[in-house]
Amino acid sequence: MTMTLTVGAVPYHWPRDTLFRFYADLADSPAHDVVLGEVVCSRRRDLKPADWLALAAELTQAGKRVWLGTLALIETEAELRGVRQAVERGDVLIEANDAAAVRLAWHAGRPWSIGTHINVYSSEALAEYREMGATRWLAPVELDLGAVQAVLASHQGHIEAEVFAFGRLPLALSARCFTARHHGLQKDQCGFVCGNDPDGLDVKTQEGQVFLAINGIQTQSGTVQCLLRHLPRLAQTGVSALRLSPCAWDFLEVLRLHDAVLSGRLSPGDAEAVLRGLKLPGPLSDGFAHARTPGMAWEAA
């Protein structure tokens, strides 16, 4: 298969040294694209803009195409100023995660990518974003494969398209910090307690089933999306890249398994069997790929 692999931005609050080690390992990985930057919480500033740019330069030298993801929820003028500076800098590609970043990239005349938190559900909407300079589209996680194909039908060869193929799904954002509230803390005095949960904090039903995870102001799925068995269908839809969202353990092995399936060295079923033996944040799911099932369901077979 000719699809490539994209490593999404780290959504969690990992220590500075952990992030540097993570990206050093990615330099020799099968990833084609890497998304950098803090996209969830503006209070997480362990890495400064200069640090992200240094990482971008190193990964670019290693042969990766690098994107800088913008904040998905902008609440202050300072946060908007940070996005504006990133867009106007011009020395790294931009993945826009909110309308402000879209407008700034458009007015700057820069090509940009439609990120995780820009929802595009129709061919007409995608056409409008293309006119504004979008060169790549990450499909919303809740779109089934038939809907993705319908959106892309008239855009084949005109825009890159990728799907969220692995990881806890980003579902929602709020001005309130759920992790701080869980620990009885104020958002502005959180002590960065989210750093204690490198894959998010599980939320369970009264029956004890994990169905969500909280990551600061973000709500994620409790399950880990896996679309390995859907790769033939994805190729037919025109999808050119698979987005893999980082997790705290065994992520390099996850990357290698996906690369092995894409190159034909391993079957999807065999790769799934190995995945289940890794230390993943939750059980596998692929429900959103099917129009008829809940997102947290597993129906790959």
C-alpha cells in the first residue's frame, strides 16, 4: 500500500526530557510526517517555541515532514498572539486546530493542514477550506469510512487526506480542566497534576467499564482506535496517510507494526495480535469506521 504514517502531536503533559527522547526516537522511525506542539492546554509550557523549532529542524534533517500544531481552544489574547507568531514565522508547516489559525494562515498566504479539531463533514466544506489554502485534511474521528469516501470523491488528487488510525480518540474540549477538578484543584492552580497520567485518566461507568479518559481540558475515548483491518477500504477512499496518536508505552512498536502491514510484511490480523500484547491505554475499537455501531465497539472481524 502507498499510504504513509503520521505521528500526531503528543496530547498529554509529558516531562520535557521524555518529549525530547520521544522525538529523538522518531527520527529513525518509519513515520513520514510528525506533528509537534502543544495542542491541548496553553498552561503546559515545559517546551518553549524555540524548543519546538529546534525539534522541527532536527526531524526535518532526519527526512521527516514536520508540522506545528496550534492550540485547539484559544481563550486569551496571549494565546492568540502565540498562534499568530507561529503562523507568521514561516519556517515550519502549520496544522490548524481552530478557526483563528485557519484565518491567520489564509491571510498569510501559507499552505496549511486541517487538524484534528477543525470539523469538515462535507465535500462543499472541504472545497471552501481548499480555497483558503488547505493542502491536507484529517477526517473527523466520528466519520465512518463511507462518509470519508463521499467527502473526498470530488477532491481526489487535489488534497492529501488522512484518518485517525490509532490512539485514544480526541472527542471534546472544555474551558474547564476536568483533571484539576477531579483532584479538587482550581484550573489556574492545578500543579500540572495531569502529568501524573501519561495516557490520560480513565473514567469508568458504574459497572466499572472504562468508556472515557480525561486529559486536562480534553475528553478522549477510553478505547484505542485501530483501523488496521480497514486499510484496503481506506486505500479505495483516497486516504493517503494514517494518523497515529502517541501513547506513553510501546509507541515505536506500534509504528513499526503499522509500517509492516503497509509494506505487506505482516497481515492486519497478525499485527492486531501483537498490538494486544503491548501496554496500550485501553482495549481496541473501530466502531466509528462502521456507520451502524457505537464508536467504542470492536467489529473489525
